[in-house]
Amino acid sequence: STQVGENIREILLNTSADLSNESELLLMFAARAQLISEKINCSDKDIILFDRFYDASLAYQGSGRGLSHEIIKSLISFTKCPVPDITFLLDIEVEEGFKRKLNDKKDRIESSGIAFFENVRSGYLTLSQNEPNRIKVLDAKKSIDDLHSEIMSFVDIIL
């Protein structure tokens, strides 16, 4: 993350903020553009690992919020967002995911409801069907050790 990104994140996750879907999308891309500029473009690392990145806006703001996938793709292009070599989608039913977070305090996005997250999950699964060579769908109900082994088997192929 970056300091600018963290400042934007506070706005995005604030439960008292009543953001329009379009504002949410643009703020997400403002934070991502800063991350690309500060951390990715000047990195000398061989591997960079992200939690929710390239596909997240298509799933959350596109499928979840119903915004245009074409506009989101144009923002991806505009920010020169690099395409990941591989993406791991840890998939779990929405209800089961909420059970795992039962005692967590929900932020603004997490408070969006079951239907929103069903749409997000569906969006991610559609992306994985469209790009099966890049997006690997893993059963998040498996044990941490099993998921680790499965992820490492894909990583070993890349490395």
C-alpha cells in the first residue's frame, strides 16, 4: 500500500460515508494508480504479491455494483495496471464466508449485503471461466495446508 492509498481506503471503508458507486470506483482506481506509480513501476523485485488487485474492480464495482465493465477496463488501461501472471481465487459460498467473519466489525463495503457479494462471487467466477490459464479457482473450504500445497504447485510451474 501507499500513504495516499491508505488515506483513500479510510474514505472507502468508512461506514458513515455515503459514496456513489461511481465515486467508489474512481477512488479505488486513484489508490491503485498511486500503488502502480510508487510500488510497481519502480520495483526491482521478480515477484510482487497482491491481495485483490487487477480483477477486483471488475468483480466488486462491475458485477457487484453494476457499473460498466468497459469503463472499468478503460480505467485499467488508463492506469497502466499490469496484468498478473497468475491469480488465485479462493472461492467459498457467500454465506459460509460471512460465517467466518461473524465476529468482525463490518466496513462500508462488507456491509453491502448478501446479494452484492453473490454478484461479486459470480463476477469472479465468470472472470475465471474467461481466463482459466491465469485465474486458478481454489476451494477455500480446504485446509490452509492443502491450499498452500495447491498454490505452490502452480507457483512452481511459473518459477
